[in-house]
Amino acid sequence: MARGWESKSVEAQQENAKDGKAPGGQVLSEEERKRKRERDGLRLSRTYILHQIESSSNERYTETLRKALSEIEQKLEQLGESR
């Protein structure tokens, strides 16, 4: 069975991560890898919080989630990523 484009892309991303390379093939410094891991973690947290906000029926919990989302978005902006 032929592998799809998506799985090849994921495989390439995993190989680049192992090698410490950016998608363009350039080698990342330790500081750049650290910032990338932090951005990736923040993006993942942002996605999770957005999902929780969508499924929440408790307004107090939703407000807490919105505050957390705001903090994550501020951190992403500080790292140089726009929405």
C-alpha cells in the first residue's frame, strides 16, 4: 500500500527534529531548538484550551480558560509568533 503525502511529511519533520534541522534544512542552535520546543508546547496548549472552551458549559471555568489562553497568546507574541 502506498504511503500518503501526510505520512511522508510527518516522517520528514521527525527526521529534521532528530537532526536538529529547520524545515529549510539549516541546522538550529541549542537556543533556537529551545525556542522551537517552547513555541510548539505553547501551540499545543493553545489548541487544547480552545477545545476546552468550546466544550465547557461552566462559565467560571470558561473564564479561567480564557485567561490562560490570553497568557499563552502573549507568550507566543513574545517569542515572535503572530496568530
